[in-house]
Amino acid sequence: MKRLHKFEFSLYFSLILMSIATLALTTPEKSEAAACCGGGFNGVSLMTGDDRAQVRASVSSTEIVVDHVDTSGFWRTWEAQQSVQSLQLSGSWLLSDRWQTGFTTQLMQRSYLDQTYSGLGDLTIMGGYEAVPDWDYNVYRPRVFIYGQMVLPTGRSRFESQVGGLDSRGNGLWAAGAGVVAFKAWGKWDAVAQCAAVRSFSRELKSGGPLRGRLEPGWGGSAGFGGGYNRGDWRFGGLLTWTYEDPIGIRGPTNISGSLERYATATLALTHRSQEDWTATLSYADQTWFGSPLNTSLGKTLTLVAERRWPR
């Protein structure tokens, strides 16, 4: 959920702002986990409540307010800035009492001046397991879920773009990762913590783009915590997530070593449960509030999420 360099968009932004942005921000009984980094790792909805299936659709709009933070930490802004709109669909369902699987896919549209490009982003599949259930309530023990994810690079890589990355919708790398989510509720209050790691795999760049050679990614990871307060059919929550990625190098006629990327994302969300199995969430995410970002750009995102759940 990357990320956005000038004319460029890493799927970290999509991950952080659409998957983790709703991590424990939708209902007090459930949260969502996401892994990121390592070359475009898209998020998948992880069920942590007493549901047998769920489907989620979200639409988001991102405005880039800092076009580039260089490797020395200096923030730079251009007069014209890029905007990104995303439509994401995810679903998950139980395989057994404690095992589950799911997917996430999305459509993306990015605009700069009079240029607009859109298309399909990366596809992610997930498998999760409830490692520490909460069959008998304990005031201190959280519910703990572990999961693995695989990203399929169905979106165009920014490294293969011929328009400065404006038509890219992913990093174009296969990636595998794993993570842990812990969730706990106390009456009207709840809290969540998560961490994830991912490894992307190298591959040759396709012909036709401006670069030649072999992409050499590394490891990435994220960690975050948040909480919320519930009152009737409403819930207000917050989440803070830190993200890191190793440099992505290119080995070829001209070797490019790349630079590490890091940033922090703060998210605020308001959720309303209109019916027993329906929820709607409006969230705002900002990457300029916390952390010491490097080699990235910073944006502000507004996301609207609609979710349908089927209880066990």
C-alpha cells in the first residue's frame, strides 16, 4: 500500500492507506492485517472476528503534497503535483474453524497535468491461521493471527514505464511475506498491533522500457499499533504504521544501486454500522505527521470503505 515519486507510485501507498488504514478501524470485533514493502506488496483483508466470510470494497483519492524526500531527508515539492485514485476489492473466507484464505485486487488511475493513465494493479492472495484463539475470555490475552501472502505482479512496473512511471501500477515483482496481528477489546475500547516482513524476487526487465538489466530487490517490513473507542453504532479509531524497504537495484549495462525507503503513516477513521452485517468507514491518512522519511514522496489520502460480513 510504497511509493509515490514524481510520476511514480509504489504499492506501499495502496497497502498502507487501504489495507492498514482499516486495520482495526472498521469494527470493534475485527481488524485487518497487511504486509508491505519489498517491491509492491498489496494488502489482503484478514478476518479477526467471528465471521465465516467478508467482502470489502473501497475507493480512495490521494494528493501528493511532498513530491520527493531525498536520501538526505530534504523535502522537495514541485508546482504541479500528481493525484491517484484507487478502487480496491478484497474478500476472505474460512477454510476451517481457524484457517482462512483471501485475495485483494484493485484498479488504479493516476493523473499529472493533462495526462491520465489507469489499469489493473497487483493481485495478492493470503492464507491465515488463528494462532491464539479467545474461546475463554481473558482480560490480558489478545487474539493472535499469523498469515502468509503472495503478490502476483499483474500491474505494470514503474521500472518499465516509458512515461516516467505515470502508467505504472506496481513494482512488477513477485513477492512473498508473512505477518502477525494481535487484537484485544475491553468493553468500549480496543487495541491492535501488527508486524510483517516480505521478500521480493529478482527478475529481468522486459524490453521496451528505458532501463535494461535485472531488478535486484531486498527485504521490507512494517510495524504498527492503534486503537479505538466504540459508542453505539459508531467507532473512532487511529493507527500509526512505520514502513521500510531495502534498496531495489538494477544490474545490467548500467548498474544502479538504489536507496532504502522508509516512511510513517498516521490514519484516523470513523466507522458506522448501519446494519448487523454492514459497516462503512471513512478514513484519512497522512504521511507528513510522523517519522523521518527517506527516498519517497508523501501524500494525504481519503478512503471510503464498505464491508459486508457473514457471521458463522
